[in-house]
Amino acid sequence: MIIFISGGVKSGKSGRALKLAREWKRPVSFIATAEVLDDEMKERIERHKAEREGLGFTTLEEPLELAAALALSGGYVLVDCLTMWVNNIMYHGREADFTKMLDAFIEGLTGKDACIVVSNETGFGNIPADELTRRYNLILAEANRKIAAAANHVELMVAGLPLTVK
């Protein structure tokens, strides 16, 4: 079972994912993709860790190699988030590996008992003026489309409310 949750920034995606993962009542491997690159990101990561405190999740911090992290995880997995993962791929100069990495990640998802994957929808607004941001949006959109196609259930978060898409 693959559950894909997407939506805008601060739409409630991570909170929804945590709620669904807690309902499994099983050990959950939490794969975190964010890296500490500045003080703001450090603060955000600490807030997210605090949200998970006491839930009994095993956290795997992996900014790039999601397929490898899946191989180390248990049967129930929450991945938060693809948005940062794509950012990391671009930041570390790994765009040429993106398709191979995404396909390996999706293959790894299909071998798990249940997975929740969180991402953002960045294409709801204007077309960005700069080439880098346009490229980022295109890569993230490809990841979102492929994960949604592989998913059994897809939700779009809007103002804290889940809308079932698939």
C-alpha cells in the first residue's frame, strides 16, 4: 500500500502523514530528507523531530539515497519529503541520476507493507522567471506524477483538509 500526500506549503501534509502512520499501530521507519544547510533549516528540522517525539518512530536521515534508506527500513515507512529530496539532488549536482534514483525509490516502495510519501505541489502558481526554479518544478512534478501513478491512494491537502484524489 502506497499513500501519496501532496499539497501546498504549510497545508498540513506532514501532520496528516503522521496521523495516518500512527493509525498503523506498527513500528514505523521515518525517512527524513532535509539537510541542515542554515539556521532556519536547523530550526525546522528540530520542530519536525519534536512533532515525532514519543511516537516510537525510527528515524533514518537520508538526503539523497532513498532506495538505500528503504532497504534499511522496516515494513511501514513514512518519507518526508520529496520536495527536499529533489532540492538535495539539484544542490549536490545529481540531476543526471534523478530518473534512475526515482525509479529505484518507487521499486523499493512497492516491496513494503505500507508507505506514506509526502511532497509539495509547486506548480499551482505562476511560472517562475528563473531557469533554475523552472527546472526544479519540472523535476519535482515528474517525481510527483510517478509516485502518484504508483500509489494506491493519493490525497491533496488544502487548508489542512485532505481531499482524496485517487
